Amino acid sequence: MNILIDVGHPAHVHLFANAANIWKEHNHQVLFTIRNRKMVPELLQALQFQYEIASTPRSGLFGQAWELAEHDWNVLKATIRFKADVLLGTSVAIAHVSRITRAKSIVFSEDDADYVPLFRYLAYPFADGIIVPNSLRDKKTAKYHPYQGYQELAYLHPNRFIPDPTIKKELGVAEDEQFFILRLVSFKAYHDVGHRGLSYDAQRQIIKLLSQYGKVFISEEGEISDEFRPYQFPIPPHRIHHALYYASMLISDGQTMTAEAAVLGTPAIRCNTHVGYLSIIEELENKYGLICSFRPDDEEVMISKINELLQMPELRNEWARRREKMLSEKIDVTPWMVNLVENFV
């Protein structure tokens, strides 16, 4: 079977990587097509996957519409050339291409359909299968294949991910020294229009506070400012999850790394205007207590909470206990995904 996987975000490379290796072991052929976004090519190269660039990110309404057409066209060409039997991914392109080829399309999403209406309208009517965590509030139709887990558990479940303690040496952190990660996103995705995260002043306050307890590293989606450049991560992108596991805390205004920290048992603080709307993050916060979320108008309250957590002597042990409860109720997503795809066509 020939499996084409279309991705546009670094997390989606990780989502499919373990399954892709298993499919290759089962003598299936695998090809990635990508949106040429920062870190995506680097990750695929590090993981030694074959890939083709389908589009380059563009801004503005016209630019995004042009990119959508470009991406569809190049995924179509790759599908025909590769003789793909099944198309997987997190994009609308695979759903569109499957309507005019013999390939079946399986769309993966972790966002509630009512929160990403454009994606829903462009992808779901054309897809052969829709794969979502069962905790989403979507009305599940016959196309849906819900699972008891999160996308992050396809690559960060303890069956799939073994943290490497040498990461502290790579970061220049002493064995008994704490370190913290500040993750800043660009808010340029279509679903981020009108949303915002941490203010520059809050970023400064957080760095000043955390620096009293250990080293601070910044993971920046866009260009990092000159002021914060000394805090920039000194490791390649495919090593980030090892750092995230051993970090004492994550503070982020994004969604993905917040969820990743949560499933790894690292205390996660989130600040953005998406708070209250995304079922996955809400479940990790309200059912399992692995995330603390704040809106930008409540940055002072958030900083007080960070300070409170820093005073807890058994903070990591408490989060490890909460993580174990979550893991006991969720599945290792990779083998579920492998079986689904191999039996779909």
C-alpha cells in the first residue's frame, strides 16, 4: 500500500512518525507532502523521511487562498505520481484530492469542528474518514472514527517516547538545576485571527521571576527579539520533547506545546484568548489538572499562580500522579492508527 501523509505543522510530523515507521516495516511505501513551514523540513530530515514541498506559507486573504490552490495542485500531482492508495493528514488538500483520484482520504483533527468552521466546511464533506479524540464536542457522524486519547499520545505516550536525560547537558543545565521553557507563538494561523497571547511586558516579568529559580529557554515560533535572543533554545527541533519532559514548568501562549507538556507531566501554564473553547485543552485542565489557563487580561493573576507553583516542594510528583491518572484512561494512539489505516482500504 502507498501512503501519502500531508502535514503543515511540526507536531503533525510527530503525530504520524511512529505509525509511518511501522507502515514501512509492514512493507508499505510512505511519502510526506508538506507546507514548507519552519522546522517541518528539518524534522523530516532528522527522522529520515522522504518528503516533497507542496506549498509555501503566505499571509493575507488572497495569499492564503492562493496557497490553498497551490497546495491542492501539488498534493494532487504527488498523489498521482506516487500512486497513493490512502491520503492521511491534517489538511483540506487530501480531502479534495481524494474526490478526483482513487485514493481514500483520512483527515485527522484535534480541534472542535465549531471552532474551526472553515476547515470543517472545506475538508469534512469531501473526506472518507474523520479521526478525532472522542472528547471533542463534534456531532459524530458515520464518517467519524473517535478514539480515547489525544494526538500527542501518538508520539509522547510512554510506549513511544523515552526521555533522554543527557538533554540537560546539551542545554548547559546542571543535574540539580531547574530550567523553564517559555513558548511564544506567532498567531498567524487562520484560526488565530483576532486572538492574542502573552504581552511583551508579561514575557519580561515571567523571565525575571523564573530566572530566580533556574535557567530560562525561549521557544519562539516567529523571529525572536534581540532582547530575548540570549534565552533562545540551543538544541535542534527534534530534541524539544526531551527538554519539555525535564523542564520544571512550561509557560506558553500556544496550544500544541501546552498539550504536549500536559501529557508528559510537566506543569503547564497557558495564556491566550482561546481559553475556554478547546475541548482537548479543557479536558487536560479540568479533568486531569495538568494545565492552568489564563486569559491575557489576567496576566497578573497568572504570574501569581506561577509563583505559587514554584513554592510547591512536590510539584513534579503531583503532576506525575495526575499524568498517571490520565494515561490510565487513554490509549497509545499509534497502534490504533496503524490498524485503522491498514484496514481502511
